[in-house]
Amino acid sequence: MASARPPRRARHRRKLAPTNQLPTHLATYAEATLWLQEHYNLEQHLGGSAAEPPSLQRMHALMGMLGNPQREIPAIHVTGTNGKGSTSRMLVGLIAATGLDVGSYTSPHIDTVNDRIMIANQAIDDVSFTQALSEIAEVEPWVIEATGERPSYFEVMCAAAYNWFAASAVDVNVIEVGMGGKWDATNVIDAEVAVITNIGPDHMEIIGPTLTDVAEEKSGIISAQSHVINGETSEQLAEIIAGKQHRDIWHRHQHFDVLENRLAVGGRLVDFVTPFGRHEEVFLPVNGAYQAQNAATAVAAAEAFFGRQLDTAVISEAFHQLELPARFEIVQREPMIIIDGAHNPAAASVVAETLFEDFATNEPPVLVIGANKPRDPLEFFNALRGPQFSRVIATAADWPRAIPADELGQTLKNSGAQVEVSPTVPEAIDQAIQLAGDGGTILVAGSLYVASEARSQLLGTSR
């Protein structure tokens, strides 16, 4: 159930607006979303020539105008190249299972923009979303006056989330980094627990160019009061993470780990260990052996937050309710259609492992694939074991950075796969269903935006 709006707590006294900039009031959901879309959205421009020096100036100004609500609630901050979205949802479920109210901020959204601001893994409703953005719109003129710049799309959403959670009086915030860490807009908190799932070569043009640079950037979420949960196993990169001032640190394989990871009907049966002890035969209702590592990270982070061992029954209850949209999500059975938002080679590799080993069939599956600039689609395709698919349908999401379907198709034809081109995701899905037949398997992957459009068509989720 979507969260209800509590009475707003006053935090600061607003001064008069600049004479040429009156505060904005957003009366409807449509007005709120249109106003939000007026802001610069880096997600639409990644890989472009325009770049600006990293800064949290606007974000600090914005939070100051709101009375710094992000400081009112204990937070767990999650970053990493892959797995941070799944880990964040698992963490919310684990903490909520103890009886606490948990707010979470994640990005990008899969279905609707409301999904970025959740309580107990449920998106706030349209009325709440409108009110949350309206409060940011009211203070934006003073932020512009103070900094000379308008906040970005991501900064607006992040500020709205922090402000909403404080007004809703949630007990804990689980905050997912958008990109990197040190300069990410979410990094205006001193988190009780800082989680780094892993370090990989993604967004290297922004937070690279080396993995050492990526590790430095992601470890920027660590503060002196943070208990660090480090999932990166490279000794060199782990040393960078451990070198940041912190309260405590647990490393994967050394302090927490997956002991057993067995395929089961409808998911995995997993044993975990943390410094507080073992948890045995915990059922994860999700697909992919790699999700056990995310679950172990989430359990470690929750126990670090509470400073004690969680009851295994509580963990099992939390994971029983777990849903991971667009993470090897089976949305249809005849034919079997699997949607995954994997968009980099490391993620593609584990998706391929799950598909070809856990879901192996006599007939090779059909692939619907889209990709965004500036990524190398052939590198992703090879990691996905592209030539093992019976047919590949190249397509493009309705997204500014999408590689045109014909361009993607031409690139993939050089791989030796049987490639066809379908200009839009809905057309590509229809074509794949015809090719696969009732008994076949279809994988949709390559971009979160492709995944979103596929879910919208097949499940009616987006607006």
C-alpha cells in the first residue's frame, strides 16, 4: 500500500523569493512530472561531449533550504557497479521484517518515476509524489539565487526523497547511489552503513578511466562513522576501500560469505555466514546464482546496522516477499519471456550463465536486445553468449541515448549470429513471440529502458 502523507514539520524560515522568480506550486501529478522533465537529466546525456566539474554545491544548497532533512534519519548507503539495486531491495525487506518503516531511493526507475521514492519497497502514490516535488519546486528559486544554477533532475528527485522520508517519519533510509559515490547527489549523508557491492568497468568515461579511479569514487560514500560492507574481492581495490576512515569494515570471503548456493524450485536455497554466525537453508525466490551474493551482502549490512545477528526466520520471511523487477524476471510462461535490465558485460555474463545453465532447453532461446550509447554493444553481446541464441532481434528503446535498431543490427551481424531488426521494443517482442512459439524461450536485455518498455507491454506496468 502506498504511504500516506503525515503533517509536514516546519524546519526553516523561508525568505522572500527573488523578485523575478516566484515559488512554483504543483497542483497535479501531470504538472509535477512536466516540471521535473524541465530539469537537466544526465541519464539522457551520458557519453555526450558536454561535461561539468563534479560538485555537490547545488545539492547542499537545496538540502539547506529544506532544513537538512537527510540528517534526521539513520541511513544505509549502497553503491557498486552491479547488484546495488537488488541489494537495496533486499535490505529494505530485511529491515522492514524487524518491524521498522524503511524508505528507499533508487534509480533509474523501471515502471514509473514514482518508483524512485519508496516506503517498504512500495512506490509512493501520485498525490504523495506531487506533494513531494511541490516542496522542492517551492525552494528551487532560492537555490538558483544562491548557486546561479538550477538543480538537475536527479538532484530534485533525491532531495524530494530525503524530504519526504523525514516528513513521513520513517525509521531507516536505504539510499542507492546513482553513479559513482563521492560526487553523487545522494552523498549528502553520513551513513551508518556504507555498502560497496563490487567494482567494475562501467561509466569509465565519467568515473574512470581506471578501476582504481572507480574504487576511489565509490568509496567516497564512506564516512568516519560508517560500518563498511565491502563486496569487492580484488586485494588492490579492497585496500583503497579499507583506506578510507571508517568505524568498522567487513570484507566478502573474510567476514561474510555464501557457504551453500543450490538451485531450487522457483529460486535458490542458500546458506550465509556473517561475523555473528550462520544462516542455513534460506530460500531466495529469485533466479540466478549471483543473487545469493547480493543477499549475503544485504544480510551483512542489516546485521551491521543493528549490531547483532538477525533471526534466520526473520531473514526467510523478508526474502519470501522479495520481488526484483527486471532482474531475470519471468513475466510469461508460454512462451517463457525473461526480462533483465543488464546493460554491461559483467551483468550480461551472469545472465547468460543463469539462462544457459539453470534454464537450459533443447531449443535455443530468442534474444531481443537494445543498447544505449556510449556502450559497446558487441562486447555486451559476446558476454551474453549471443551466437548461442537461435535468433537475435535488434531493437531500440524510446530513449535519447538508444542506438538505432538498424545500426545495432548491423553491428551484431558481424558476430555471426542470425540477426533481424525491429525498430521498436513492442514490435520486437511480437516478432520474438512468433519466432519462439508457445514452447520457446525469449530473453529481453541490453538496457533498463528496453526492459521497462517490455514490462509495460507484457504486464501493463508503465504509464
